[in-house]
Amino acid sequence: MLNSIGMNRLIVYGREECHLCQEMIASLQALQKQIHFEFQMIDIDNDPELVRLFNDRVPVLVSAAPAHEEICHYHLDVAALDAYFAKIR
């Protein structure tokens, strides 16, 4: 089991009306049936700094802790997510 300091929490930086963001969220929700993790979606358009950081690369999947490590962007890269989970176990 993953440790209890939030390592199994992920963040999707995206936009509300973004079809790639919706696809990544749907893929993550499907994967949650097999692997225990939580994620939240943050709309970058509510924060100018997030727009500056992620504007042309949304959706961006990052770890919530400790250092907001980027896992993948545009599409869910299951291999990259598996590698991240293997690294934190």
C-alpha cells in the first residue's frame, strides 16, 4: 500500500472545456477501479501563474506530493503512471 503522506494523490492541471482533459479524467477514473489513488482537477484558467506554466500542455498530470513531479501531459501515459507508483512504493 502507498504511504499515507499523499503520495497516492495526483493533480490534473487542465481546462473545463478541454476534450483532452476530459479524456484524461475518464482514463484516470477507469484506472481507479484497478489501482487505489485519488486525483483532483485544477482549472488553470483560474490562476494566471498556472496558465503561464501549463497553457499549451494541458492536461498535465502531476504528483500532489512532495514536489509536484510531472508524470505526463496531453494523454494519460499508463506506463509513466505505473513507473511513478512503483517508485513511491
